[in-house]
Amino acid sequence: MVLTSIYDREAVAPMWQELVAVGVEPLTAPEQVDEVLGRASGTVLVIVNSICGCAAGSARPGLMLALQHSVIPDRYVTVFAGVDRDAVNRAREYMAGYPPSSPAIALFKDGRQVFMLERSELQQMMDDQVGAALRKAFDEHCVKAGPSVDPEKFRRLQPHRACGSQIPMVERSS
């Protein structure tokens, strides 16, 4: 059974488009998640995106900052909780040993998870702390030269800081 979106895709668009602006690839189907996380080589950063305030205040901005580091993962992807629910569930299967969390940020190396920031941690961190934690993980596990986008382009980006509490849920017909 395919899980349908809880939130209006257009209403949440700014919450994933800011990640796309720094090179993060949205994954919307379980097969895409398997294609990326099922590999046994390289590094992959996964963010389980969310409409909540800690995603807007720390997780997304911190990840955006971290991708401007001199060393970054080979690939960076996102799945969106409440929107692409099947893709999120599949990504969570790869995050074995951790309860479902959104937002969440995980780093995989050669098919094995090597780093995780869960919602409970992200709620207590500012964006610069998230960025610092990710940069430390990148230094330890990654080799690709960064940044993910040209520094001038990055300076012009404005993170979408709004909490999604006003995002309408999709109406279900009976």
C-alpha cells in the first residue's frame, strides 16, 4: 500500500527547495532510497526533513552551512516526513537501531551508518552547532572536496526559517 502525503506539497516546497539550492537531492520513492543507500561504497548524507521548528531553526540551516565545508560527502539526499512517506520509511529502515525521528541527519560510509543526529539532539542545538557536528563527521569520514555550491551563491541564499505549524494537511475524501 502506498502512503499518501499528509501535507500539501506546494505548501512545503520552500522547506525542501532551500536544500536543493545547496545541491541536496530529494528522494520521493523507496526505490530511489534503495538506489542511493543500498550502495556499498562512498559517503551519503541523508536528512529526514520536516515541517517542525527544529528543522527550520537548526537542522536545515546547519546542514546548509556544513555543506560549505572543505570536505563533504559524495552525495547528499533528503526525504520529507509527512510528504514522501514511503521514501521516509525506507530511509528509516537503513537507520537501524534508531527510533523514527524527524528531522534527523545520518551519514553513511560504504553502506554503513557512521553518524546520526536525532530530533532530540537537534532540538537542543543551534544551526552553527549542527554545522559543527556535521563538519566533524565529514572530516572523519569523507574525502570529497567541498563546498557543495559556489560561496557567492551560498551567501545569497536565505534559509526558510518558518515553522510549518500552519501548513494545511491534505483533505481526504470519504
